[in-house]
Amino acid sequence: MRVVVLVPAHNEEGQIAATIESLLGQTHRPHRIVIAVDNSTDETLTIAQQYPVTVMETLGNTARKAGALNQAWWRHARDADYVLTMDADTVLVPTALEGLVEALSADPDRGAVCARYWAKDSATRGLAWRLQRLEYARYDDGRDLRRWKVQVVSGAASLYRADVLREVSTRVRGGLPWDSKSLIEDYALTLDIKTLGHTVGAAPGAHVLTDTPATFGQLWRQRLRWGRGGVDECRKRGWTPATRRDILAYFLFGASSLLRLLWVAYVIALIYLGLGLAMSLIGLIPLVVMWVDRVTSAWRVPGRAWEDVLLSALLIVEDVYGVFLECCTAVAVVGSFRSTSQDW
């Protein structure tokens, strides 16, 4: 079974060594590891060349990650059995590839599976990092409840059947698997795979650690790109079996945001009119359930500290973070319908 790994890397001198070493330390050794150095101006190329891997430089690539993946696939992975793609700032635990292969080979209808990802450790350990760690842990809990069904095969680390990539390249993309015009090429490819009749999922036995934005400004730009890319893909494809759950999710997001605004307006009106607020014990039940859920989720964060549990127990900090993410999505939706430009 030939597993070829494709790692697009743009100015990743600080992390590429750890990424390569995690691949070389896998219990299921890949047939080939390809580092696609893409328009780098730092020492990424030099560092990668120190390891027993295939190092290539992209030629004339203007399509960022999608373009680097397409060039690497075309030159090194078209004849593979499985293709693993991963970000250059992601580290696999030693059994990750083994878990991915096991999950994908167990179901012949599956076209791809992604790993379960946690946030890497951070030197600063700021508030943005802690909130993302908690968010990732809760997202992982949600996938567990959904029996490892996912809406997107995450680009952090995903394993594809090579014949499915070839099918996408010939039937959908005109020769290459990844959409060079999409802001989130992993979501676009996921939709292509679903449209062709294959299923996708997460591999419960595969864990990776991925880098997270260090500041809220960087996080805003990342989530704006994710949100805008998702809305653009749904609008481009329309209501199809592959997109309808995501389109419904956007409508539910709009409804929940409207209800939140109406609730705030209602409370303000009560205070302004001097009618007062009353709290009932029954009304506290949902709050208690939410509190228990958040604290138990925080308890499952790898390497958790008392700060993580405290953030969850306070509730308000994560609520503000949730509003921050909702604002990102709202701006992305508006930008998509206004057709304003959006870049990385």
C-alpha cells in the first residue's frame, strides 16, 4: 500500500523540521514524503533538504496552497494508493497515519478521512490560544457525538484515496484535484468528493497537533477567510445533496443571531421601562447544563491547566469569544453577497 505524503510549505522554517520528524516517526511509514516548498524566502528549503524526504520547489505558483498541492500531486503522487496532505505547521502523533489508513480502508465508500486535531502548545499561552484549545476540544466532542461524520475534510491532516483524487481531477477539475480559485481548498475538495457519491469522515484513532493564530487579529483574518470561502462555495454550487446541510447551517446561524439580538433588546426594554427582571429556578436548568458541558469539555483538553477550566467555568469569556466568531461569519456572509474581494 503506497502512501504518499504532500506537505506544502511557505516560509515555515520554524516548524518544518518538527513536521518532517513526526512523519518519519510514524508507525505506518509512508512510501514517500514530499515537501513542496512554495515561494519561500526563508530557510524552509535548506532545512527540509537535511532530511530523507523528497523536496521540490513549486514553479510559477500563484494559487498558494492549492497550487502547491496540485504541482506536488502531479509530479509525485498520481500513482499512489493513498495520499496524505497536511499543513507544514502540523505535527502527527506516532500512530496518526496508522489510524487514518485504518479508518479509510475500513469503508470502501469513503473517499477521504481527516485526523482529529488539537492546538499545539504556545510559547505565549495567551487568551486567544486558550480559547482556541477549548474550541477545538468541543468541536472534537461534537464529531464524536456525530459518529465521526464531518462537513469538511480538514486540511490540517487528511488522507485521500488516490483513485478518488484522480476521479475528481478528470471529472470535475479538468486535470487537477484542488481548486486553485477557492479560499478553502479542503472544503472545495470535500464537496467535490461528496458530489461524486463518496462519503467522508474523521478517523477516531488519528490525532495531530496544529498551529493556531497567536493574536485575535490573526484569528479574525483566518476565520474570515474560512467563512468567506465556505459561503462562496455554497453560493457557487447551489442547493445540492453535498451543500444543503451547510446552507441550512448558515440559515440557522442567521436565526440564532437574530434571536440573540432580540433577547438583548428585550432585556434592555425591560430595564428601560422599569419592569424589572425575575429569575426562576427552572430557567437556570439550561445554564447549569451548559456549565457542566463546558467544564467537562475543558477537562478533556490535552495538557489542560487550571486556566482552561477557569475560562470554561466563568462562561462569560467564552460567550464573548462566541460572539467574536459569529461576527467573523456575519462579515464573511455580507462580503460574499456584496462580492467584495477576499484574500488570505
